[in-house]
Amino acid sequence: SPDGKVLASGSGVASRSGELKFWNTSSLERIAENVDAHSDTISSLDFSPTGDKVVTGSPDKFVKTFDVATGKALGSYEAHTSNVLGVAWSHDGRLLASVSADQELKIWDQETGVQVRTLKGWEQEITSVAFYSKTNEQVLTTSGDKTLRIDNQVFATTEDFQYTGAVSPDGKYIVAGGEDGVLRVWNPSRQLVMTFPSPNAKPGEEVTTVGR
């Protein structure tokens, strides 16, 4: 959670159930759980800015929100036609973002459940999503088509399938990792500034700093 006091975990049995659990990071005690959160495994989750809710995504094609204190379901959002692989909550708490193997990015009004917009243009599944701008105007995605995008415009092209990406809290850096095992870091000017090699890299290969 944003204050570091709660840990959320998602799991489940493929095509059968998705379990959501919340833990106190100090006492390690379980706060709440929902053993029927989804009808398939939970693939992604993100806390709200206030830390009292989470949004989840699942191969059951649903995006859902839950109360942290009780585990109770709060909202359900349905429009994707394939596995939901990534979800994110906007910085001001108004919007949710979800991405899917259907190669679509959807932005939702989290209170009404209405789709604010849908973006297309990816060539393979979209694997992760994060709000890039604190004004909620743009989101970062990674994809199996080897690209990172801001909305549906290519930010960078990599050498392999990309599984996950994130934006630093100050918005100055973007990091992404993919099937080649390499972690890459870009600055706001879209310059690649650092790469961390694969764990399978040859002995002696070091972190590479680029154009700093």
C-alpha cells in the first residue's frame, strides 16, 4: 500500500478461482481475504492512492475493485474479450486502466464503471500498464510486440517480448523488463540511460550506463 502498512497478494487456480488476500506488514497477520474474488487466477493488482482499495485483473476478463479492510467486492468492470494482464489506479483515484491479451487499453471511471476511452494499435498482447502522468492524461504500457508505449504511441522498441514496466514516483524514469532478462531504464527524453544484464549473462558483464 502507499503507506507501506498493507501487502496485497493475488493467486488462484487456473480457470477455477482467484483469491485475494491482505496482510499487515508489521504483524504479518492476515487482515482480510476474498477466496472468490475472480473465477480465474489474479494476474495483476494495484492499490488506490488512499490505500483503502485495490483494483485487480484476471484471465476471466474482469476488472474488479475491493475493500482492503474487509475484502469485499466494490465494483466490476467488463469489456475485455481476453485475459486481463495488467491494471492500474490513477494518481487522483478517479480512473482505472486495464490492458489485455485482446490488445486493447481501456480507461474506466472507477465510480460509475463507464469506459472513458479505449485505445488500440498493439500487435500482440499488452502485458502491463501504469499511469505515466499525474494528470491522468497518459499511461505507460508494455507488450509482446517488444514496445513500450505512452497511450498507443511507441515510446521505445526493445529486443524481445516485454512483460512489465513501471514509472518512478517522480515521473522522471521508466523501467521495463522482458523475456531477454534485461532491465532497461529510460529518462523523460526517451533516452535509454541504463541497462542491467540478464541473470544468465556471461560472468564479468556489468551494468551498462548509456549517455548519462
